[in-house]
Amino acid sequence: AGSCWYYLRYLDPTNADSGWDAEIEKYWMPVDLYVGGAEHAVLHLLYARFWHKVLFDLGHVSTPEPFMKLVHQGMILGEDNRKMSKSLGNVINPDDVVAEHGADAMRLFEMFMGPLEATKPWNTSGVDGVRRFLERVWRLCIDTDSGATRADGDEVPADGLKILHKTIKKVTEDLDGMRFNTAISAMMELVNYMTKNGVTSRPMIEVLVQLISPFAPHMGEELWAKLGHEDTVAYVPWPPMIRR
């Protein structure tokens, strides 16, 4: 039963007198976005809505619905295009993938496989491609021989500024729309441009790190630190030149 109203307890988890404070519940609820698989809809979502409506009728919550928007992510199938199952022997252990390629590569690959809502087969060779992309980003930002940052100067080429703004716009809109695969494609185009033209100006390097950090957070934070920053990259505004 507790799993049906956990989202309410999260609002006020240390409250020893009641499940949650009414003012806190009124401030935070309803939940803006609920992401869950289709199979999860019956196992939790249906019961959560039922409980919430009862709590609303009793006057314990301020909204008749607990969740404003629902998004169903697609299922990841085995490489044989069938649902992963131990009996079929087609289960991919994420720990093995992380051990070989790193958490960022696995995270990025899952987002790059296709639309979030689509059902997609796993492709182990695809992880290699995503890992190579992350390695390209690293080499673009860091001299692999010395370990020093390659960010040099504040000059941004006119065509570079154009593609940079285009990429910022695309990634921002795609994040809002949960179109992660096309956002990653846009960043790949930016990296291709910077690599081909030898562009390593600090504003472009820093924006690239800011853009990729939500997708590859471990590498993003490490690159941000190597660029000389002591704060986290998560809450940093765009450089003045880019904002202008």
C-alpha cells in the first residue's frame, strides 16, 4: 500500500506527526511529469490515482489528480529483438556494460537508440560508437599527452557562433520534448565542426561541456573541473558572449 502514495511522502519525509504537511503538499503537488513503462501503468499508476482520489475526497490532498503528464518510455529488447528474459538467455546486464564502457557511455547510448517512447532492440556494437564519440569530446577539450585543457582564447568564428546557437536551441528544445536522440545528434554535428576546423576557443569548449553534461554527467563534471572551475557545471549560465 505504501508504494501507492510514496510521492506524497517524498514531499515531507521527516514528518513524525503526519504523512505530510498540508502547506508543503499544496506547494509541490501535483507532479508535473510521470515517466513510466506501459507495464508499470497497472502495477503503480492505476493504484496511485485511485488512492489519490480517495485522499482528495477525504480532504488530505489539494488536487484530484496526482500527475499532470504521463510519458511511457519504450522497452529495450534483447539483441534477438525479443523481450529480455533469463529463460531466453538474452538479458543484458547493465553492470557489465558499465564495467567495460563506463556509465556515461551506457546512459548516452540508451538515449541515442531512438525516440523515448519507441520499443528498441539492444545493440552492443552501438555502445562502442557512443563511447568513441565521448572520447572525441574528451580529446577536443583535453590534450591527452599533457592532460591540460585545449581551451584557447575567447574568439569564436562567425560560422562557429551560428552553429553553436543552433545547437543550443536544438538541445534545449529536445530536452523539453524528451527527444534525447536528436539532441545527441545535434551535439555530434557540433563536435564534427569543431574537430574539422580545429576550433578550441574557450566559449565554445565550455558551452559544449554544458550541453553534454546532462547526457554524460560524470565526464561533464570532470571536464568542467579541468577547465578550471570549482563549482558544478549543472547551474552555470551561458558565457556572456553566447548569451549576447
